[in-house]
Amino acid sequence: MTNTQLTLVQIDNYGPWTVTPDPRREMDLQTLQSRLFADLAQFVGSRDGYAFFTRFDNMVAVTNGLDRDDHELLQESIANRYPVTLSLGIGVDRSPAVALERATDRIQRVGSAQDGDRREVLSGETLPEADRSDTDLQIAHFDVNDATGKYTDRLNEFDTFIHIEQGYASLMRHLREEHGALSFFVGGDNIISVTPDLTEDQYRDAIDHVEAEADVELKVGVGTASNAHEAGFAAKHALEDCRHRGTTVEFADAAVETADD
């Protein structure tokens, strides 16, 4: 049974800060956001977690294996190097969507995202080490079938982007509404989903739904492990099995070894 630990990362008072004392240059803001996400991804990734940018002022991290001290260190590191601070909410549940709802509630109870007095909230309990297992996380890595041949090498970049985003939106809604899974676009034609225990038939149903609604064909590799890195790396291997075998859904062999990088 999955037991997902998610951390909501929210920049404190970011909206007002961007226009105080005057509106800031947009590219300066974009640079700050991208660097902040890169530092978050590196910090969480070095501890076998995953990070997703969502809206940049709000980011979501899969933090199984990170404890409260790790979260405090992240806040301290960002505060020392950026003109903004981070509030963190932590939630745990077998359903990724419920875990994120709990993490969100932890922050919202303390104050608004635009509350000038709210600073570096850290609320919520991490998954105890004694309760962790090798089945805590199921990660699904989706890929568009022949995106290069169908879109990249045939259409202009913006039209390609529209097709990929339509497929992502369809998958994101379906998995969230039907299964409480959370899906994130990670570049190119790749989508990573943090899911509860889903079956092969449930993944096939999701893929069929996206094809019918958005006319985008997907395949998926699925991995399970105690942390996001191991589960995600296993999912990458399973996705390669899809490519080699011409299949739509593959689950990783439990014996797959993870790389150091």
C-alpha cells in the first residue's frame, strides 16, 4: 500500500513582493523563480526526492525519506541566499491528492500566501522511519508516442506545445478525479505521476481516455519503491521496456537497480 509524503513549498508574500516598492522586471522574476526551483530540485533530489514547479510560487515535492531537520535546512538555505522565504506544509497519506490537501491545509491555517507577517512556516509531520516500506511510492512515467515524428518535426513549436499540453491536461484531470493521483509535466513530452496503487487496467483506461479526449497517444512505465528516486528510476526502465516491446503499459521488475545520478 502506498504511503506518500508530499511537501507544499510556498513562497511567502510573493505577490506583494513582486510589486513593492515598484513592479519588478519580469525577466528578473522569471530568473529568480527558475533558480529557486533548481535549488529546490537539487536539495530534494540529493535526498532521493522529486520536486515539481507547478506555478513556481507554489511547488510540490515528494519527500519520502526527508525528515523535519531536512525541511528546516531547506528553509535556512533559501533564506540565506534569496530575497524571499519559504513556508512548508507536509502531508502523508496513501492517496497523493489527500497528502497534498493535508500539506496545503497546514500552511493555510497559519496565514494567507499574501500575508506580510507570515514567514517560514513549517507544519506537518513526516512519515516515521519505522513506518516506511518498499511500497510507499508508486511513480508512473508517461511519454507521448512518437512525439518527434508527429509533432516536433512536422509542426511549429507552439502548435506542438498545444498538443502536448492538451494531452497533459487530459491525463492530469483524469488521474486526479478518478484515482487521487497527481501528475506533473516535466519537459519535452514527459509527464510524471505520483499515484496510489493502480492496476494495469487502470493505466490503460487513463491512456485510452487521453487518446479519446485529446487525440494524444501515451505509453507509461510504472515503478514502486520507498522513495521517489528509486520508484522513478524503475519507472524509466519500465518505459524503455514499452519502447522495446511496443507495449503501452509496463511495470518495472522489482530487481531494477538505481543509478547514483
